[in-house]
Amino acid sequence: MATRKTVKKKGNIIQVDFTGVESGGGVVLPEGPIQLEVSDISQEVGQDSGAAYLAFEFTVSEGQYEGKKVWDNMSLSPKALWKLRGFLEAAEFEVEGGIQDIDLDELIGLNVTAEISHEMYQGKKKNRVTNYINSSAEAEAEEEVEEEAEEEEEKPAKRGRGRPAGSGKKKPKPAEEEEEAEVEEEGEDDEPAFKVKQKVKFKDGKTTITGVITELDGDNVTVKAGSDEYEMGVEDIEAA
């Protein structure tokens, strides 16, 4: 009697560890500020440009999306170092004025508030970090504005000359004085739209930057954001 043999098919088997891997490449977060923690940094070189950059991996540190991942690249080109500096200052990492050695391992675990927006990539919506928010600088700017407002409120009201307070009716003004008064009243509405120490925001490319006005010169304005200063026209800014 013939013996029946069982034939086993050989499979092309691999072993994959999906621990911590999210489905679909991540979750689209809501637009707006969100708390992030630096979970990984690697040094990379652009395939096309050959330029060096840092690839950051962040983890949402609180709220409904805690544990979700966000990625952002920061160029090491001298003209683009403003982004890395803005991140470091927002994360309260000490930044020196000149050449500085930075241990990337020391950045792991830093917490920062980031502004999230959406962009389309290959037909799908994805997260984009548009700004890192320096909470300390914003708090200082708001405190300065509040102190200035309190000082204005505390100033005593000015009294008119030549007539004691509470004395009778006003004398009718001559026609020339009335015309001058009307011109002054019209001029009061022509006050500048912005003032020094006012909090404003503007676009630097696709990035929205928030800062405080430090100088006003006609249609030109100087805005300080963190430790950086920007000069531009008043038409390029808006109240924050």
C-alpha cells in the first residue's frame, strides 16, 4: 500500500514589531497651540539640496491627543537658524549670542508650546508646526502693556487755564477759535493705528511670528520677537 505524503509549502516569513507604530502615519491634530515634548532628534542632509538640518520628533504631552507624534525639520543654514533659535528660546533653553555648542541629547525631554496648522500633502491633510510660542516673552509683553495702561489711568485729568474749576457758564468762542477747535477734534481721530509696546503679529514666509513693537517711525516699525528684531512697514503687521 502506497504511503501518502503531506507536502508543506515554504513561506516567505518576516518578523515585524509594530509596538508604538500608529496606523496611517499619525493623527491630524486640531489647529492651534499644543504642548509638545522633544522625543528624538537626528542630524540629516537634504537629498536634493545637500543642506544639513535637524529632524525633530515631538510627542504631545497633554490633553486628548497625549502620546501622538509630530515632526518638524530645522535647517542649519545660517539664514534659517532663526527657527532653531526660536524653538530653543520657547523651550527656555539658554541661547548665547555667538558660536555655541549644543548637545542634542540635552534637548531630549524639553517641553514647548507649538502652533499647529494644516497643509495638504499627496491629497491628504497633515500637521505642520508654524511657530514655537515663547510664553515668557509674551507674558512680559502683556505685563508691560498692562502697566502702561495703569499708568495712563492714574494720570490726573488736566484742567483748563484762566478759569477756576466749577465757575459759571463758558463764554462763547469767537468764530476763529471755533474753527481751530474743530480742526483739533478732527485731528484726534488721526492717531496711529499702532503704538510702542503693542503686541502684534506678522508673516515671515509661511510662518506667523508674534512680537512687540519697540520703535515707530512714520510708516516704518521695528518689532521684537524673542531676542530677534524685525524692521518692516506698518502695512505688514496686525494686532495680535
